[in-house]
Amino acid sequence: MSKRYLIPAKEARAEIEVKKSRFVATAVPAFTVEEARAFIGRIKTEFSDASHNVPAFLIGHGTIVTAHSSDDGEPSGTAGRPILAVLQGSGLGDIAVVVTRYFGGTKLGTGGLVRAYGDATKAVLDVLPRAEKVPTHTTLLVLPYSLLEQVRLLVGDWNGRILNEEFAADITMTLQFTIPKFPGFQDALRELSHGTLAAEIIETNENSIMPLGTFDKEAD
């Protein structure tokens, strides 16, 4: 089963200058190699006049990950690899970064390049908003008005989200739970309703993207 992990919430950019060379780092969420390569192509087009556009990406997380980097004309091992090393140490998954360099006239040397590309990557990660990839069930529950407030509390107790409520003869609630929490909610719901209510799973998403803090009490 998929585990929750941190990803970029949206695109971010940061710039540093080292001995008059500009290093512009752009980071985005990327969930497939194709998405990462499309992003790299977009940056190369945007900065077509740059000396180098050095890419790296991690698709997936932890032990199940596709990692890639390229030096884009810089000396071997001085550009893409330092970017990738920073990404691998960041705890993030599903991320692509391109560091664009505008040469300032002064050569930085092998060590200087490694530091500059690594520092540019750290700079964009410092301003990068985070989200979380979480496996979830979206469920439907039909209940009487008499149990509405108690069920709302129960959803909160099991770290769920109320996505929608429709009021007719009965109430139809659309709810979302992390997959590990849902069985506990179902058991508590049956107990509350003396066996008359059960939520129906209408969608399972291994890759729900949530703002940080949505499921704060979730430990799985």
C-alpha cells in the first residue's frame, strides 16, 4: 500500500549569484517521467539563452523511485548530481528541478560548481510550499437528521474530511478518510447507529494531494 509523503504543492523559483554567474532554480511537482521531461523542455525554452539548464528529478519516493540527472554540458558530476543529492536528502518525492546558469565570466572550478548547483537547489527548496501525497477512500453515507451532529464529530475523531452534505428526506454526506483510518470509522459508525449505517466507498485514490495538516493526527 502507498505511504504518505511530502511533495511540492506548486511551482517555485529562487535565484542565487556566485562570482557573477546567475543560478536560477525552478522546482515543480512531477508525478511521471513524462511530466518531468515536459517541465524540463519548458524551462529550456523559457531560458533558451542560458549557458546551461541542468535537470534532476525524483519520481516516487523512498525505495520505489525513478531518479535522473544530467549535467547539460557542465563538467561531468558537477551539476546534475549535486542537484539530485540535495533532492534525495530533502524527504520530498515527485519533484523535478532545473537549475539554469547564466555564465558570469569567471570559472568556478569543479568544487565551486558542485557548491553552486547544490546551493541553488537548497534555495528553491527553502521557498517551496509543501503538500502531502496520501492514499484515501472517498465514501458516501446516507443518514437521518437525528444522527448528523454525532456523525460529524465521529468523522473528526477519525481524521476524516467532510467534502459535501446534501439535505433531502435524509442527509447524504460525502466523506474522505486515509485508507488506514477508514475501517475504524466504519466500526464506530456501526456502533453509533446500532448496525444500521455504513459508509460506501465510491473512490480509492492512492495519490490524493492534500495541504499539510489535513490529516495531522494520522500516524500511518
